[in-house]
Amino acid sequence: MRKTFVSDQNDTPEVDPEDIRAAEKAAGIETVPEGTEDLPPETPPEDPTEAELIVELQAQLVEAKAERLRAVAEAENTRKRAEREVSNVRKYAAEPLARDFLQVAEFIRMALQSVSEEQADADPLLKNLRVGVAMTEKTLLDAFERNHVTRIVAKQGDGYDHNLHEAISRVDAPEGVEAGQIVQMVGAGYRLHDRLIKPATVVVAQAAEAATKAATEAVDAAEVGGEGDNNA
């Protein structure tokens, strides 16, 4: 008696699509993805020609050279900037000390101006004192010179220069002095190398009309201020 075996469909093992594609690939069968059967085959990109490669390499070389030049220029600018900063620090290192001694120099100058030579000649003790003060001033100014601190002196008739002078007052132009010229120096100025550390304080001449107008404006301003105080 022959036995009949009935296979159960549920016992059929599932087949992995990847295994099918691998088997087809091994057998040399090319699988076309669904929906792409009617599309033309893809054209592989053409390799660049030798001339195109040369042009591209030349462009890259030019860019690399330009980048290198920019880096060298930036490094050189940084070096020069650092050198200038170091030079300025050394050049103006004496500025704080010089500023401290400027007032001393001005006090010595005021002491000398307070006693005229005629007064000193009339009193031997006063004369010796004046000579000693003058020697002290000269010693201090010599020390300034050695450290590149120079004195700025303005004389009557000199032109006013806002880079060197500070006008603290304006008066009618005296005889022989034109408007805009210096009438009197009140205090000397000083500079360290090319840097102004104290302007010379001066009195500047102005035209008579300008002086009159300025005086009138000052009076008017004072009167307006007085009326405001009275109304208050």
C-alpha cells in the first residue's frame, strides 16, 4: 500500500528577495528594477580630458599662490604693527614722568619771573638766590632735552598754531601785532619727540570790532541772566 504525502502550504519556507537577487547576480542575470524597464540606460560620466585637467590644476595653483601671498602679507603687517607698538612704548615711556615734572618747571619759571634782574642786582642775597633758581631751571631743562622733551616758547607776534598753542584769552590787537597773532605767552608748552604733551598757553590778539562785539555779547548775556534772577 503506497502512502501519499500531502505537503502543507504553511510549511513552505519564505524566500528572501535579497537571496534571489544574489542568486541572479551569481548566474549573470541582470535584474531591472520595477518601473524602469522603459527608461534609457544611464550614460556614464565622461572622464575629463587632459587639457581640462591641466586648466583645473592651473586654477588651483593660482589660488594657492594667491592664498600664500595673502598669508605672507598678513604676517608682515602683523610684524610691522608689533614693531611700531614696541617702538612707541619705548619712545614715549618717559611721558608720565615728564608730565609730573612739567609743573615743577613752570613753578621755577614763575619764581624767576617774579624777580627782575634789576631787583636782583640791587640785593646781593636776592641775586644769589635768583642765580641758583636759574641754574636749577637749566639743569631741569637739560634733563628734559636728554630725554627728548623740548620746550615750546611763544613770542609776541608769533602766529597762533592750534597744534602747539592753547588760547586762554583774546584781547584787542596792540600796536605791531595783527589779529590772530600771539600777544603774550602765559605758560610754556612741551612735547616728547613729536607728541604734544602740554600746549603753550597764550593770549591771542583779535580785531577791535571783534573785541567790542564780544564785550557787548557778554554784557547782554549778563543782563539777561540778571533779569531772569529778578523775575524768579
